[in-house]
Amino acid sequence: MIAVSAKPAASDSRLPASALRTIVALIFGGIAAILDSTIVTIALRQLTVDLHSTTADIQWVSTAYLLAMAAAIPVTGWAQARFGGKRAWMAALAIFVLASIACAASWNDTSLIAFRVVQGFGAGLIFPLMQTLAIQAIGTDVSLAVRGRAVAAISMPLALGPIIGPVLGGVILNWLSWRWLFLVNVPLIAAGLVLAWRLLPADRPAAAAPRARLDVLGLALLAPALTGILLGLSNTAAAGGFWRADVIIPLAGGIALLTAFAVRSLRSGARSLVDVTLLRSRSLASSSAVLFAAGAALYAGMFLLPLYWQELRGDSVLAAAFLLIPQGVGALASRTVAARLTPRLGARTVTIGAFALAAAATVPFAVAGAGTSVWWLAMVLFIRGLGMGAVLIPPMMVAYDDLAPAQVPHATMITRISQQVGASFGIAIVAVALQTLARSGAVAGFQGAFWWTVGITLAAIGPALAFRGSRPAAKAAAPATGPERVKAAA
């Protein structure tokens, strides 16, 4: 079993030393995977030329990575139960770095896509384990202030990725080969492995304990379900939007498989690959819905903004990367503020305010033209970053309010899946809007797509209303479980 720290005094918001060591190790290990999700997208044009590929084929360098990452998320709960969090974490880092080296050695587009699948699988293990191990290090019965500090710390790489990734990618492509986009992961992961070995607590399951069994049927349903849904949504970016066979078929098949998995999981409970019965908890259900909506709003903007700078404004790849820095700085700056405000104002108030701020800061792009002041838009991007950075903190803080420590891995998988699907949904919506409205001109296309982004962001306020107005009373030594937990969540 994983040791859980004792609950600190209500007035003490400091992280326990053991939890701080765990979080440091996780940040250093996870930063490479987060950077990689943003650094490669800026190189797709260069990869097309150097690997003698086509735009349609080279897009699979990103698509295959995202699909493999989604398919890996459901495995993390079993991997942690079977091998222990420390060993599962180090194995995920090893898979990721070996795949990174293989990507750097790729000889054509097919080999690069194949190695990106393996790399994406490693990243899919890394992200949920980061969140799970951090929450388990502090426990589920700590004060909300303590949990806020942990969430703000563990989310720092998520905020740094959009800042550093595109800029680092642009710098590498300016002076080095594209292969260094992957080799840069090696020293980062090496440091992460050393820190994990030294700082993460040993939590290998006892030899006499029964071995966790992999829910093979559940995996056979859920992994292709997520892959089909994300593949269908990603294909909407092509001409024809949603009304294409390569959109409808994988999307319908994925939804059908996901439904079958959910029905089976409701019957199997904790024995299922992902225990969806935990969604009876109000805190987890509302947090998952908000993270779905936040993923849609965040990634809709991340999809549109680089295209806006490059296609409409005519900026270079490197210039576009630098122009996106203010948004990343805003997201980085708002994490700690949101973590401090949530215990005082409640998750509902902070989340609604963050969504409203992000929506308001997106409106200028919906009315901007090709000649709008760069300085004005940079300031607006900083404000949008403040909103989008803050909106992720409250749901991550309160998602575990009604849960026991043993339920944290399942809850984390649910929140990660929600955010991943939400991100693809948001991109699909604005991609279809952009290609449809662009028939009236490039400016009209981008303005209309940004109005859709504003709408998605405002619609995200709906799920936030389900949050409790304030945090429930502090739990006793052990959180309620089973029917008692569900009743308390109602």
C-alpha cells in the first residue's frame, strides 16, 4: 500500500517534506513528456520536407502520439496496483526516453510514426501517474489549502509546456536538426529517473499480497473506444467536417464501445479497468465535466492561435512561438492565485470567474483583423492565459473530496480521459468552423472560429455550476466509502 501522510493542522498550508520530495521528482520526470506534446507540432512542415512525406501523412506524427497516449491512460491504475507507483513511474519514463531516441533515429515517415506511438504510450502513463502520486503523497483528507499547493506545483509543467515547447522547437529548427526535438528529452528524463530513484517512496506491493489482475476485456473495450473517438474528432479538420466516413465510422464505433464499457464497469465496480461508479461522487463528476469543458476551450485556442499568427498575419514559425509566450506566462502566473482563492471563495466561484475572464479575452481575436496591434493582442493573450491557467486548478483540487486514497488512481484516469476527449472535441468544433467560414475569406474564417471558441468557453460555465458553493466539512481519519461516500456526495 502507498503511505499517506497525516492530515496537517487546518492552519498549516505547507506541504509535508515527503510530499514535496515526491512532487519535485515528478516535475522533473514529467516535464519532457509535456514539452514533447507541444514541441513537435511546430516542426511538421520541416519533417514533411526532410522525410520526403506529404502533409496528410506527416500529420500522423501528432495524431498517432495523441491516440497512443489516450489508449495508455486506462492502464495506469492496473500498472500502479501491480508494480507500485515508483516502479510504474520509472518504467513509463524509460519507455518514453527509449522511444524518443528511436524517433531521433527515424529514417522515414513510417518509422517516425511507429516510434511516436510508443512514445505516446509512455506519455499516456506519465500524465495520470504524475497526478495520482502527488495526491497520494499528501492524502485525500488534507486541508484544501495543502491540496491547492500540491496541485499548483504539479501543474507547473502543464503551464510551462506552452511557453517553452514552441520556442524551444523554433530555436532547434533554426540552428539544429529536427532530430534534436527528440534527443532533448534524454537529459531531462535521465534527471527524472535519478530523482525518482532517490526521492519517490518505495511502494512495491507486498509479496504476500494478491496480484492485481488486468481487466483484459475492459481494456479491449476502452482503449479502442478512446482511440476511435479521438480519431474521428481529429479527422474533422479535413474538408467535409463531421460529414465524412472517416469521422462518422470511428466516432460511432468509439461511442458504442465506450457505452459497452460503462455498462460493464457499473456492474464490476472496483474490479473494472476504470471504476465509473466513482462518478456517483459529486466532486469527481463535476470536476470531470469541468475538465472536459476546460480541455475543449483551452485546446480550441491552442489550435487557432498559431494558425492565426502564421496564416493570417504572415509571421514565421519562430515568431508565432514567441507571440504565444504571453498566454503561457499568464497561465503560469494564475496557478498559485487560483489555488489560494479556491479555499476562500469556493471552486464554483473561482472556476466561473476564470472561464468568464478567458472568454472575454478571446473576444478581441473574434473582431481582430490582419492589421490589429500586436501589443494589444499580446496583452489580451496574457489575460486569456490567466483565465485558462486558473480554470484547471479548482477541479483538480476538489475532484478527490469524496474519495478514499485507494480510489485516487481510478479518479485520476477519469479526469484525464475527460480532459483528453474534451480537447479533441474543442479542436474539432473550431476546425470545422474555420474551414466552413473561411469560404467568405480568411479574416471572416478566423473571426468566426474565435467566436465559436468564445461560445465554448462560456458554455463551460454550465458544468462549473455543479460545484459545491464551499468545501464540505473536514473528513475524519478515513474518508467514507461505498454507499456512505455516495450519500455524502449527494
